[in-house]
Amino acid sequence: MKVLVLVSGGMDSAVALHEAEAEHEVVAGLSFDYGAKHNHREIPFAKKHCDSFGIRHEVIDLRFMNTHFESALLRSGEAVPDGHYEESIMKQTVVPFRNGIMLSVAAGLAESRGAEGLVIAAHSGDHAIYPDCRESFMKAMGDAIQLGTYAEMNLLRPFINLRKEDIAVRGEVLGIDFSQTWSCYKGGEKHCGSCGTCVERKEAFALAGMADPTQYD
């Protein structure tokens, strides 16, 4: 199947890209610059993974979100809180309907590139605080995309029932260098080690029994 892969530059999307390249024909990897504090750190890694396969990497500007939406994840928002990814305080990092907007744009680009499928790396650890990562939302969005495209586009979500440690193990099998991925929401020179995504990243490697190659402040 010809697929377009959403590639943020994080652990999960890197594994999704590598798996998709092994199983499908990847027409492009797609990143979004939506004004997040960490976009400038993660997008170069997305490009690096696409380049390793000779896959076209596209970046679409959605920085209107930074201007008009409220979220601590955005440069216009308050400071990113510290704490576990699944704690209620991390709801401050929700960007309203982010995946709905991104998937809508991605579906249009995928059909324009002749693809029949979209791959997104949403996983079960996202479900606690992000309503647009849950399977109920993904199924509804997938149905809408299929109905709204001549290609009857499939929304592929291979990790929807997996946790991050499971994805890390898959990545290790594929030989992925996880030091070439970015998670930290704060977007500094190094991973902060204390925000929700950093805590989840550390936890994933520990639970998977893998060495963590990340440099933390």
C-alpha cells in the first residue's frame, strides 16, 4: 500500500516510519510546524529519518495555532509543567483538536500524492489526557477520511493499543538510534528530564529494559 506517514521526530513516529518503510511504499513523511516550543528541535530529526530512506520529507505550516489557540505546549502559552505524562496537570499541554486538524491536512496531501493510507503513531499512553489520540476519536476520524476521499483512504494506527515501552522494543528490533529522536516539550538544548514527555521517555526505556541514550539536563 502507498502510505503517507506523520513524522514528528519523536520516538513513536520514528518507529512508525521505519515499520511503514518495511511494510508499505512510503510516498512521504509529513511534519507540522504548529508553533510548539519543541518544533525546532524535533522536526530536524523527522527529516533525518526520512532522509535515511530517501523518503520525501514535507513540513506544513500550521502556526496559526500558536496565534489563536491556548496551550502550554505552544510558544504563546505558559511554561510547560513538570510531572508525569498521565497526571491531570499535563492537560495544560493539550492543543485543542490538534490531531483532527493535522489528519485533515494529511489526508488531503496523501490523496494528492497518490497514497491509499495514512500512518499515525498515537499510542495507549496518550489516551489519558489527549482526547484526539483515543481510539474512539481515531476510528471516527478514520471513517470520515475514508468517506471523504476518492481513494477511500485508510487511517492506519499500528500502536493504538501499545504503550511506549512496547514501541521502544519494536524500535530496538529495527535498529533505530533513539538518540536521534526528540521528546521534550520545553525545546531546550537538551531534554529537560522533568516534563511529562521526558518522564515518559525515561520510563519507557526502563520498562523495556533498554539503555536510555538521551542526554538530560
